[in-house]
Amino acid sequence: MSTDIHRGLAGVVVDTTAISTVISETNSLTYGGYPVQDLAASRTWEEVAYLLWHGDLPDAGQLADFRAAERAQRGLDRAGAELLARLPATCHPMDVLRTAVSYLGAQDPTEDDADPAANYAKSLSLFAKLPTVVALDVRRRRGLDPLQPDPALSYAENFFHLCFGAVPPADVVRAFEITMILYAEHSFNASTFTARVITSTLSDLYSAVTGAIGALKGPLHGGANEAVMDMLAEIDDPARAEQWLDRALAEKRRIMGFGHRVYKNGDSRVPIMQAALDQLVSAHGDARIRRTADLYGRLQRAMLARKGIHPNLDYPSALAYHLMGFDTPAFTPIFVMSRITGWTAHVTEQLHANVLIRPLGAYTGPRQRPVPAGA
Ligand code: ACO
């Protein structure tokens, strides 16, 4: 047995997967073999969600059935809504989401944790309900009553409706769909691996998703999209970008939204998201947004010049969500609304050929010693 230590499991291949491939050398990402930039250019979010669960894109009939099933399951029961409304307003929205998934798991009486069809049904139900939960929390933090889902609207349109009571222009809705497509799946990242570890013990899908939400919350992972916006707010003045960065680097601070464990020459998803963001800023950016976009560009150029480090997807997504009107603490929960597809596809894949995930640790504590006599 090898005693080599791979801290952070960097570079370690732990299993096979047919869901997506990240090829860092060519900066490419495919879902079921399809390049993500082609999916983002030509397919709806619902089609990509279907692809991740079924391994192929839907035909017209399959898509119609999928859409109907999603639209029919968006509602949250009254007890659930009341439970979430009672959580302290001081808690992070990711805590609300984690509690919501736990609640939905407790409400599900089934004991078919290893059945792929049952797990698909649970995944689709969570996919449909998470926007309702996120929007409910967005509104309560603004002192507003929740709105009811509208089955006449697409997934993305309905989410805007649930948050703001209105659907924005089609190009804004499409930019939101692009964030959903890009965030959906990324191989054995920290939160997906968490879901697979939990599944490997033959625990249930809700537990796997609850754990994955906890892993995604951290600022080194999904929490970075919120941290990016906080950082841009902290710098505030575009003229201060370089000076702020030099100081932050001198203090050994992590610059949020930059760097990646797998991609070292740029994140494959950034060019697509950057194009969507540029379009949003030019079509909908007011003076305040254009000022923040100036700061954003200066910081990105300075980071590349100083450290040679490229932005990751959280960098452009953060500004895009801000421009769309979402409050910063909602950014990571929105990421969950997308990544629920990848997580649950991995739960099914893990169960299909399960092996308990149980690594070793190299012990560095005191040498074995006798227990002293008690006092
Ligand atoms: N800011 C400053 N320095 C950085 C950053 C950063 N964002 N990212 C990497 N570095 C530097 C490190 O300081 C280190 O330098 P050193 O060798 O001189 O000490 C070097 O680059 C390598 O960094 P590691 O931490 O070893 O790289 P790792 O692969 O472990 O880190 C991580 C990846 C955690 C994402 C890191 O880049 C980071 O902290 N980024 C900021 C948080 C972030 O944006 N997370 C989102 C990830 S993408 C996603 O979840 C969608």
C-alpha cells in the first residue's frame, strides 16, 4: 500500500465518471461529450439539466415532459415555508437552503435510496423547488411576502418572477440561463466529491445534497462568487484597483474569483460568461455598473500582470448577478440551483458502481505511550 501523501487530493484520480470532462491543457469542459460553450450558445438550461441526468439531450417530446414535470413541482408546502420564515434573518442564505433540503428529505417517507428511478424523481423535485426556496429567502430579507411560482414561465423566467415579481428582458434571462449552464457540473470538485463520499456510505440523496451545500458555501469554492462582489465593493474606486491589489498580495490575501485547482491557464467557462457579461453591461449597465465594470477589468488585468493568475467562473458571474439585481448573499444559493443537477447525477453514478470512499491519513501525533494512572 502506497504511503505517498497527496494533500488536498491534488492530482489524484479517485474514480471514473461519464458525466463531464475537464481538460486543463486545452481549457475545455464537456458535458456528456458536448463542449460547454456550444451548449451555452444553442441550448436552454432545461435541455442541459436533462442532459446531465440522462446522458443525452432530449428530443422534443422528452423536453416537453421534462418541462411539465419541473413546472408541476415548484411549490413548497406551507409547513416548509413557515419553517424557513422562522429561521433567524442573521443566518446566511446557504444555511436556509441547507435546512430546506434537510426538511424536504425529512418529508420524504420513501426508503428507496439505492433506486436510480426514485433518486431521479427526488433530484427533479429538488431542482424544481430550490428556486422557490431561494426566492422566498431573497424576499423575506427585503421584508416582502413570497410569491407563487408561475407554471407558464420557464425555469429562469419563473425565478426572476419569484424574486422580483417581474421578468426582465429576454437577453437578461438568457444570460442567467448561461450562468446556470456553466455552473451545473465540473467533475470531482469539492462539493461533488462531498456528495459522492456521503453516497458511498449508502446514505440518502438529501443527505448528499445537504453535505454538498455545506461544501459549496466556503469561499474557496462556491462562496467565492459572493466574496468577489464584497471585494469589488471594498475597493469601490476603479483608480484604487492596482494599489489595493498590491497591498492585498503583500498581506498574502487570497484574491477572490481568481485561480483554480485544475485550470492553471484560465477557466474554460470564463470566456463564455465574460461575453455574456459584456453584453449585459453594454445593454443594461447604468453609470454605477459601468464604474464597477471598469474596476473589475482593471483588477483582472493587474492580477494577470502581477501573479499570472486568471479569473475563474465566479469572477464574471458575480458581476452578472449583481447587474441582474440579486443581493450578494443570494449568489451562492443561485449556484446551488444549478449544481444540484451535477451533484445528483454523481449520486446516481456513485451508486451504480459503489465503493466506500475511505482514504488514509499519515499519523503525526505522539508515539504510542502508556495511559497514566488516573488521579
Ligand atoms: N489569490 C492570490 N494568490 C493565489 C490565488 C488567489 N486567488 N490562487 C492561487 N494563488 C497562488 C497561491 O498563493 C500560491 O502561490 P505560492 O505558490 O506562491 O504560495 C499559488 O497560487 C498556488 O495556489 P494553491 O493554493 O496551491 O492552488 P490551489 O489549487 O490549492 O487553489 C484555489 C485553488 C483554492 C481555488 C485558489 O486559487 C483560491 O484560493 N482562489 C480564490 C478563491 C476562489 O476564487 N475560489 C473559486 C474556485 S472556482 C469555483 O468554485 C467555481
